Amino acid sequence: MAVERTLAIRTPHWYSNNMRTAITKMALTSIWGCVLVFALLPIVGVGEYTLQWPGTWCFISTGDGQITGNTFFASTFAILGICSLIVTFACNAVTIKALVSRCKAKPAASQSGKQWERLTVETVIQLMGIMCVLFACWSPLLIMMLKMISTQTSSHQCKQTSSSLLQNVELQKDCNFFLTAIRLASLNQILDPWVYLLLREILLRKFCQVANAVSSCSMERNKETPISADSKQQTADMGMIQKQ
């Protein structure tokens, strides 16, 4: 999606002339086929899916060097994931730069220029939100996988550490962080739609209006508090004068 978005923004004429529906369907089918073949590699004996610590979820085994092709399978998954993050970040950065440059080229006084500016701001905010969510959710898991592969750490060692009264503190920290990382990765599919829904210009404008209203009310209350205190003091002083 990031590559297609960049092509559509950077080279709109080439994109409209060359990117047909049939080509898009063929590209998607090829990507899905490659992903399916890669995911089914453990069935033919390359890599393995194992029950991970604390025994509530299954994932690619890391650190089990005695399993045929396990290091290759886990390393390929992690490296492909990191490459995908880098490509997505680069494409979104190029897209944001192209949108901002095109927005500056539009005359600001015209109606189309104002409309383009609103669309640009909304798109840029959404792309930045998507990048933040994507990196926050996936980078911990992928980096942790590479670390566990390099140190030959597996989920079986996490289970042994848990049963041996946590003798290896460093290993237990890695196990806990790996569990947290997979939870963050599972949140990515949940957060992505909310980024598109919440980071729209209309909702952001409403949020700013509500924030301004709340800040104005708080400032008015702060101003009223010393005034009311001064009026009470003045009333008390007038009462003392009348008594005298």
C-alpha cells in the first residue's frame, strides 16, 4: 500500500496509464501466494511453530538450532519484517514530501488550493500516525526475534527458567519482553482502522474546539476565584467599618 501510494502521488500520469486492475490483482495474488508458501514451510520441515511461554500462544520457534532450517525460517521472517518497515517508512516519507511540495505550489487564495491544503494536512497526519503505530507495534518483536536468534534463546528455555525459580534474570526479562512484543504486534491490526477514523480533519478540529473550550472555562474559573475572594474581603471590611 505504501509503495502504491507513493507511485500514485509521485508519478500520477504513469500510475494512471500503467497500473490497471488486472496488474493490481496479479500483484496481490503473487504476494499472497508467496506469503502462504513461506507460512507453510514448517509443514515441509523448514522451521517450526512451537508453543511459546507461558503456554498461551504459538509462534515461530527461535533459538532451536537442532531443528532443520529453523534459524533460516525465523531470521527470514524477522529480516523481511524489518525491511518492510524500512520500505514503508521511506515510501511514506517520500509521499509526505511530495504532498507538501504540491500543496505549496498551489495558489493559497484559490478554492482548490484551500481544499488541497486541507486534504494534505489530513493525509500527512494519518500517514504519520500509521508510521508511529506500525513501528511501535512491530519493531520490538522483530528486534527481539533477532536478539533471541543470535543468542540461541528459545521458548523452552523460558519455561525452564520459570520452573527453576527465575535463576537467570536476564533470560526471564527477555521472555517477558518477547511476550509484551507479541501483544503489541497483535494490536497493530486493531489500531490501524482507528488511526484512519480518529485522525481526520473534522474530528481533529472538533477535538481542538473542545480543548479550547475546556481551557477557556478553566481560565475563567481561575479568574473568578480571586475576584470572589476579594469581594468577600471587601464585604467583611465594610461590615467592620459600619460597626465602628
